[in-house]
Amino acid sequence: MRLVVTGREGQVAASLLEAGQRRDGIEVVTLGRPVLDLARPDTVFDALAAARPDIVVSAAAYTAVDQAEDEPDLAFAVNAVGAGKVAEAAAKLGVPVIHLSTDYVFDGTKDGAYVETDATAPLGVYGASKLAGELAVAAVNPRHLILRTAWAYSPFGKNFVRIILGLAANRDEIAVVADQWGNPTSAFDLADAILVSSAVLHGDRSFARFGVYHLVGTGDTNRSGFAHHILATSRALDGPYAAVKEISTRAYPTKALRPRNSRLSTAEFEGTFNWTAPDWHGSTVDVVSRLLIAETKCTPTL
């Protein structure tokens, strides 16, 4: 099975590359700029066709949440038009597309975990552009899985775990919001779930349960609780540590509004693909451990 993934530098693309190397019968190929550029739709079909996918994983995206408020045209070009072109190319090649989306399609006002049928109401440009991408994907390729995830982290790219550890290396105290709730999600776990669902799609030509699914780590917490666990893990491993000061979202204003509640129910994905994400605590330990080991290897000895 050959998975062709859009994007080379993203957390999911890097995690899929690594996961694919550990699995027999799976080849993961990543495509990025300039060969495939979502802001240049004319590049998409030829790049994907040349890669000969069995399944396309649409992972590349414009993810600068605050910057999107100043660059709405670019955000929509990549996240909506570009995503639609990837799905359309997959349809022309006769293969399914697995498209990654986000909790930001919701406004965060629901009590409890969101399910796939809940009404969407993005708070900003980023969420609106990703929702438009979902609609574009579904319109052009009926064989689609749209996977909404949240609070992704990994040893790769910019993410909450890496930011917290970086701040702890230089500060005694870190202010973290305590009134935003969600499910921390390891990109390694996302990669595993994508490989499992890809195998189902590849092996079952009569598969009919295409559509939108939620896919996040098991268990929830708030941002400050996530930071506490990251730092406690780091301290136990002789890594950087700082105290966490819990603050409100109002005390940490950002250009784009964040949903206060990003919790997502994964029951539909679990029931369809017989796969459940590990508890986020353990997955966080794995990523923090790897980051600290990498940091140790990069530090010269005197």
C-alpha cells in the first residue's frame, strides 16, 4: 500500500514517514513545495499522479492561526481551494483521500465533547478556511475520510509541547491559560490511526462509511494541565522545568479567538475502524522523552 502525503514538514507527514518505515507492505511518500504547492493548484494533479498513490493523505495546510486573520486569501487558497484540488486529483486517480481538519471548525461553546453531527461555527479565518476545505473535499471525492483532530504535538515542527519545554529552559514560571479544554493528541498516534484506516480502505473496495470523523487522544485536560504534565515529565527526566501560573484566556489575548472547549468524541472512529488512541498522558511522556534525548545528543560535551 502506497500512501502519498501532501506536505513534508508537518507533524503528521513526518510521523507517517517514521511509522511507515516500521510496517511491512506500507510505503509512505511525502510531497511538498515546489513539486506540490497548494497555493498553486496547477501543480497538484501532476505531482500526485507521478507519485502513484493507493491512498492520498491530505495533510498540508496553512496553520498560522493568528496570522490567518491578516492573510485570509492565502488561508482560503491553501486550506479550501488547495484541499479541494487534492481531493479532486485523488478522485481522478480513482483513490480515496484522507483529509485532516481541526477542532477550530467549532466555536467551543458546547458542554461536553463534540460529535461529528454538531453544528459548526468557526470563530476565525483559520477555522472558516478549514471548514471550507472539508466542504470542498466532500464535494469532489465521495471516497473521503475527513479527520478532525486537536492539540496535536510531536517532536517535529512547532507545537505546544516544544513551546513549553523551550520556555522552561529560560524561565522559572510560565503563564498558561486554564479555561481552554481539549484532548492532547500525539501525531504518532494520528499516524497509527491513519495507517489503520488506510488499510481498511485499501482492503475493502466496498467500504461505505466515508465521511467526517473525530480523531484525538484519549482523555482531556485544560491547557495548564497539559503544561503541568509536560513539565513534570521533563523534570523527572532531568529536563527543563518551570512552575505553571494558571491564567484566563482574557489575560492572554490573541488576534484569533480560540474555542474554549475543543473536546471531541472519537466513538465513531473507534466503532468503524476498531482503533482507540492511547491515553494522552503516556503519549506525552513518549514525545517529551524523545525531545530530551534529542537535545542531549545535540549538546556538545566539554
